[in-house]
Amino acid sequence: MNIEIKFKSVAWRWIVNVFLVMFLVILALEVIFCFSSRTFYLTKAQTAAEEYAKQFINPLSNCTIEEYHSSAKKYCEEFAFKQQIEIQVLDASGKMIISTTGFEQTSSQMPDYDKALAAGSEGVWTGKSTAGEKVLCETVLLKNQNDSVFGAVRWVISLSEVTKHIIWTCGIAIGIGIAVLVITGFSGVYFITSIVKPIRDVSGISRKIAMGDFDSRIDINSNTEIGELCDSINYMASELKQAENLKNDFISSVSHELRTPLTAIRGWAETAKMSIGYDEETVKKGLDVVLKESERLHGLVEELLDFSRMQSGRLSLSFEEFELIPVLNEAADMYRELAKKQNIELTYLPSKDAVLCYGDVNRIKQVFINVIDNALKYNLSGGQILIEQRNEDGCVQVSISDTGVGIAAQDLDRVKEKFYKANKQVRGSGIGLAVADEIIKQHNGLLLVDSTEGIGTTVTVVLPIVEKTDENLPEGENNGL
């Protein structure tokens, strides 16, 4: 496992927030445990020593001064635990009378005896003997009925074994603490690596995607949130690639749409210019072409402007009551002559009853013009276009059907997406239907597309009907998106 640690990185934050805290907690617990263990063993040793010393303290406390020396000698000789502890019997001046070890007093320094005198009862001292051995000593004063000291019992135990137990216990505890830290460290490094490495991969691939390399993918198989993030980024890259392709197709299509009328305008303008004064018929024909192609350019620019407004949320709609039949008539009449020229039969079957709608009449007309224009573009010579109007359940349904090339099943769900063109062989920018769909949505309506490849397409526009008796009509102007 290899992990680079940088300030403000995930690894560094883990070290500071987790590992360092755990280290301090374990260190505190180790100190508390070792201190408690030392206190426990010393207390246990002191308690055991006091139990041994009671064999001297209790009987000697009841002795007379005359019996004190002989009784002390007797108890020392009969003491059975000479290997575990040394018991010393002292006189009133603190001088040792006898010891269970049989050795004479080697030092006049007895801090525990001095503490006992100061306290008037007993004193405990821990330190090193004259031989350099660490010992625990305690002196208990013996008093007569007049509360005067006539002697003392002092016990001394070696702390060598106790120290060994304390060292072993603390050593095991420290070893466990170190093991916990090591295990935590390795598991933490593994865990951080499992996070940091994918994140770095994600960061690197994201930079590539941001620079336009939409074929880059993150190859990480994981069931965690990291895996979900990688899948989302891969999906985003696929969508961006698709959007990029659509954008490029759109630019190419629009460039072609602009170039074609511009070429015609320039060519006929030059021809008309050269024919002035010589061939007035050619001049007139040229001007007609220029006007026609200029109108075509104007329509394309307006379509692009509408799309821009839609994208930026500035597509404004001016709402008012209007009758739908005249709007449909105008839209149909605009294409009757063109339909005849292309040998396409265009039929409009209006409803018997007048239909009153509420919305932006110009935008609704724009929708119908766009749909009829598509029906002509994708139709064939000898084909038909049928415009029907039906009123059902408070809504008006306008169906525009053609007998053209139709739309493939895999393209049907995407024809209303921006830039998308199911048939790239036919002129068009690929945004007209997207704008139309947005306009209808702003009128609380629906734009439905049904098509069969090779048979034809039906586009249905559904709009709510306004009853003439309805007094709760919306007021003012709706700004759309």
C-alpha cells in the first residue's frame, strides 16, 4: 500500500482526526491502567504484609513491658513466613530488638518509623534499602494504657516481585495498545487508499472530460458510494459525448441551412445586377428568389432566437383569449401552395363548434406552422397531410398526420430533444420541435408524437378549452420559463 500524505488531504485529515485522537486515547488509557496496576499490586502487597504483621501486633500490644522482650523473641522464632516478609520488633527508642531474619539492624534510617511517630500510630515508606533493593516498609507503634509508646512492630517486604508483576502487566497493556494502533494504522491506510486512489482517478478522468475527451471512462468496480460516483461520471461522459455529437450535427445542419439561402441570395443578386437594363424578367425573378430566401433566413434566425430565449428562460408569452380555428386556417393556408407544388394533398377538417383557447396566439400559430412544415419536409410526392380538430373533455386535440417517411422506433422518444434529428438527410436545425414542445408546455398542454417508419407520422397538440362562462381566467402576461 502506497499513499501520499499531503496537508489538507483525506489521509492527513484521517491522521489528525482519527489516528491522533485514538493514539491520545490509548495513551491516556495506558497511563491510567499502569498507574492503577501499580496501586493495585502495592496495595495488595501492603495488605498481605499487614496480615502477617498482625501475628505480632495483636499479642505484643497486650504484653507488659517486662514480657515484651521475651514475647518478641518467641514470636520471631515461631514465625513461619520468614521467606515472604521480615518482621522487626523495636523498643521505645526505635532500636531493633529482634528480627525474623536474625540479622541485626544495619541502618538507623527508618522513615516509616519517623512517620509513625509523627502520626502517633503508624507510617508507611517506600524506597531502597542499604543493599539497594526497593522495599515497602510500615511501622505500627505499640502503646500501653497510658497511651505512651513502649515499642513498635515494623515489617519490610521486597518489591522486586511486585515490580516484575507491574512491569509485565504494563508491558502487556502497552503491547496491546501498540498492536491496536498498528492494526488501526494498516486498516486506516488500506481504507484511505481505497478512497483516495479512486478519487484521484475520478479527478484525472474528470479533467480529461472537462478538456473534451468524452471517451474517457473510470474503470472501478465497487458497490460503495465511490462506485456509484464513478458510474455517474461515466454516464455523464456518455451524455456529454452524445450532446457534443448533437451539437456538432446541429452546427453543421445550421451552417448548411444558412449557407444554402445565402448562396442563392448572392448568386441571384449578382445575376439580377448584371441583368439590370437588359433583362427585366431575370431581375424580377432574382429579386423574388432573394426575398424568398431572405424570408427563409429570417425564419431560421427567429427559430434560433426562440431556442436561445428558451434556454435562458426568457421565452415570453402574451396570454389572451383567441379562437383556434382561424389560427389553424392561417397556418394551413401558408402551406397550401407549397403542398400543391410538391404534389402533396393538404386537408384541414375543423371542428363544427368554435373553440376558445387562452394563450399566446402567435406562439400557438408558430407551433402549428412548425409541425406542418415538418410534415411537408418529410413527406413524399403524392402524399397526404391531414389536419383534424376534435374537442374532448374540456380540451381541443389538433392532429397533423402525414404519409411520409416516418420515424424509427429508437428515435421516437428523442425527437423533441434539442439538436436531435432523426433524419439527417432532410433540411432543418433540429430545434423546432423542442421549441414547439416548450411553448405547448407553457400553455399547460401536451405535444405528442406517434410514428411508424415508412408509413407516416402524427403529431397531436392538446390544449385546454376556455369556456365562455368561465370567470376565473388568468390575468396579465406569463413570462414562460
